[in-house]
Amino acid sequence: MFRKIKNTKLKAFVIFNLLSVVSIITISFIPTNNDYINNTTNNGYEFFGTNSLFIETDKGLKFHWITNDNAIGDYELINSDKSVILKGNTASSRRHTAFIDHNIEENLIFRFGSLNESKYEVKLRPKLVNHNAIFKNVDSLFVVGDVHGRYDELINLLEKSNIINKELDWVGGKSNLVFLGDLFDRGNNVTKVLWFIYELEEKAKKAGGKVHLVLGNHEIMTMTKDLRYLGKKEAAIARVYGLEYNYMYHPNKSFLGSWLSSKPSVIKIDDALFAHGGIIDIGINSINDFNKTVKTYIQDPIFLELMKDKIDSSKYDPQIWENMKYFFYNENNPFWYRGYVTSDTLSKQLNAMLRKYESKTHIVAHTPLKTITKKYNGKLYTTDLNEAATQLLLLVRKKRKYSSFKIDSSGAITKLN
């Protein structure tokens, strides 16, 4: 069934009814943005595959992707048993959009691209909110600080550290890999980094390992529309789709945004305590309760208004807005605190904090240094670098004690003294 659409930006609006329970709408836009895409591609930016994949989840699934050339888009939604739920095409363009009236209630595969090029696929799984952020009996811990969209550097570092192979599969066994936030901003491959980590989680789990992602201040900034440090390519993706960049990571209406909003802000693995900035005191004894508070706030509509100069008091309580803004943006919270890294005189405060949370060492990012550093006699490790994603921290636990090493982008391992 076809019907004409009055909106001149739309070239076609197609509805297919399948099995009387699933319908699909494929929307292909007149390629008015192709010149813009071509110009940015000429600047060395790659948009194909997961470089630009954006999935809206507000009502059904709305997929957006960009192809290398003007071509007919091609896609399939595939069930966990490999059966094809539906497939379709879009009109010839570089920008493609497909709406699928379906919810992610089980594992799915979305395969996409064009008729002229190789297909890409992502494995989608239902949102899982795990409120437990305390883990035990982990022998080997790899920790990566701020990545800031540096996909190539990250892949090289993980491969040289024998965590992944050239096919991007997990080869780290039962090791745990911790990303300490700030995947966003500055670099030009944030979207691709996020899809990589999303898929690596499942690969590690199947092999007996685990990938952890801790929220950083730049995750909070992006979701609340503080886009001062947004990379040019990432900004271009949103412009091609006619969207504001923060909407691509909306905590309820975006697939990756929903995934991010489920992540903790503080985790503890055996005797090691992790936060992006650093912890003075999270105000309550329970790490899990703190993370629940963060997740509750992120789901509140007021969270998306935190960057405004003042709140609309006819819609929201100004005092709640003030409290939430202070919670996320005060300089002494776990997203922003720098004191332990910038000072060598805070042993008393650090020791008191570690005792309160029954930990022996604190691992942080956020404050960049030339190299991964061991401070306060091993009670603190820093992982943020002037050159992002060029080193990682390795902690090997034996008899309740950690041996610490740094691994650089050549694969060289150095013991930290």
C-alpha cells in the first residue's frame, strides 16, 4: 500500500504488513544531505557501518545509517534462531532510515548496508539493569581510562594487550576489563567506540570474562546537552540525521542511551574501588544505593534540563532541579573530583574513604597525566592520559595483593613501582 506524503522532505512512505503482527515503514529522504556527507567524507571521516548507526527506541525501532555511496539501502531484522523477521530496502541515497514496529524482547540481529557494499550487523539484546556493582574473585583486571572517541588507538591497545584479536573477538579469558568513562567528546569515533564496547560485553561474557563500563563526566555532559567538546565528525552525524547530538543518547529514546543509562558510576572489584574522577565520600555507605540514585535521576525528565540557566517552574520543582544539578556537577563528586591526582597530601582522606568502603586501592581516570601512575604507596592508580587510549593498567591479584603493570600501544609491559 502506498500513499503520498505532504512533507516534501520525504520521497516515499512505505508500509508492509507481515504476519499480521509486525509492520515496517521504510522512509527514504531526498538526498539533499548527500553533498554535506560527501564534503565531510572528503575530510577523512568514515560514516559507514557502526560509525554512524543510530537506533531510536521511542515507539518501535527506527534505524539510521549512512553508506559509502549513493545506493539502495538494504537491511534485515533477524531473530535469535536465525530466522528473518523482516527485510526491506530504502531508496538510493547515502542516508538511510527504516522504522520497524518491533520491540527488543529477545536477542536480535540487525544487518544493514546497501545493495552495493558489504553488510554490517549488530547483535541487539534487551536492556538489562543490574543494580549490583560489587564483584569478587577476579584475578586479572585491565583498566582503560578516558578514550574520547579514539577507536583506532583503543583497538590497537586492546589487541596488543591480548584482550581481543584482529577479528575483535574477546581472547582475554576470565579477565575483567574496566572502562572508566569519558568515551565521549574530543575524538571523532565515539559512536563506533560505543558499539564496539556494547558488543564486546557479550563476547567477554560468553568466554567467562567481563566488561565493565563506569560513567564519566562526559557521558553526563552529553546526555544533558553540554556539547562544548563534541568532535566534528560526531556533530556531522547528528546534522545528517537532522537531530541534536544529545538526542542520539537520550536515556529513554535511544538504544545506546538506554544502555549507557543502565551503567554504574562506582564499582568495586574485590579490594579495588573504581570511579571516573575520584571518591571523597558518596554520602551513603552502599555503593549499590549510590548507583541506584544515579540511575533514578537519569530517568527523570529534569535530568535533561540540567544545562538550562533556570528551570520552568510550571513543569518542574526548582529545588529538585537545583539538587540534581549539584549532584551531577559539583566538583567533589565521583564524576569530577581531581584532588587525589593533583595532590600528594591527601593520604588521610584517601585512607578514610578506603576504610569506609572496605577497599585497599582506588583506580581513577579524569585527570590526564603523561603515563599511568601509582600513587600513595599503591592506594591510588591513575589511568587518564594526555594521549588517550595509548596505555592501560593491569592489576594481577594473588593472595589478596595486587601486582601492577602498565601496557602501552606497542604491547610493552612495565611493572609499576
